[in-house]
Amino acid sequence: MTIKTFTFNPFQENTYLVFDETNETVLIDAGCLQNPEKQLLKTFIEDKNLTIKRVINTHLHLDHQFGNKFAFDTYGIAPEACVADEFLLENVVAQARSFGFPIDEEAQPLGAYIIENQEIEFGNSSLKAIHVPGHSPGSMAFYSEKEGVLIAGDVLFQGSIGRTDLPQGDYATLILSITKKLLILPDSTVVYCGHGPTTTIGYEKKNNPYL
């Protein structure tokens, strides 16, 4: 399994393409906002001869779903996310403009909902969905036991955790999600975060001041 990271938009959000030897890929948290970012993503997909099978979201805050409409318009694949985050798709233009982003298209509607323990399959690979609310009510992490990797969105960062002061965020819920669902994974698990560098479960157990 190969994981390609792109860092997009002014929030420096990490967008991931996860693919295997079949060249089937899952696009996770399409955050491309400006045309050069969209073209960069498109060119990589073309150069690697990848076929997008799914467009999925760890959660639906603005910076993680800016590119969902581009992905739908380009590849005909509607995004998937947890139903508990669907409310975040409302009034996206107004939300974006409040941050100074001049977008004029509303959010791409979801094509399907992701549920706890769902297997996101592509090629010869799969990612298991883990519901980890707290940063947002519908936050999901995607885990491959075989590959020892976790795509955690904004739940867990290197030396930090996701913020909980956004709509329907909750600090106690976030801590419970991390400790009960993520820290039980093997220490060697590599964590791909929604912002910033990768880390490991073992490192966060020992060094994260919030846990």
C-alpha cells in the first residue's frame, strides 16, 4: 500500500491518496481549493495511472472537503462520510467567506454514509472505519491492520489532539475516542494526521501531553 500526501489550502490540510499494486485508489479528505492544487492532484493521478474508487472524508470541516466537488465533477464519484457530520455541509459558501475564502459553490452532497467498522475496499486492500467523535461528531479514522497505518484526520496529531471548540465538538468525547479506540492499536502503527507530520501510536502514548 502506498500513501501519497498533498498539503493543500491555507489551513495546510493533508489530503491523501491511498493505492496499491492494482492502481485502484481512495482519495481521503480532498482539500484542494485553488486551481493549481486541483491540477497537482489530477496530474499525479494521471501520471500514476490511478483509478479512483472512493472519495472519503475523515470529517467534513471546510478544509477537509473543499475538493469534494472537484473530485465529483472530474471523476464522477460522490464523497462519503459519517452522517453525523452532514450538517457541516450547510452554508459552506458563507462559512468559507467568513475565513476569507472566495468560493461560490456550495458543498458537494454525500453519496453514501460511512459507518463504524465498515471496510473501505479498493484493489487488493481495505481500510477499516473507526468512529472517533469529539473533534466533530462524525469524525472517522481509517485503519489498515495489515499495513500498520492509521489515517486519523484531526483527531490525533504529533504531540497534540484535535480542537473541540467547533460546532458539536466535545473534549471529553475526544479523549475517550482516542484512548479507547486509537491507543489500543499496536505501538508501531503509523498515524497519518489531518495536519502536520506523521507520528506513531507508541510515540503519542509516551509523549502526548494531552493523553
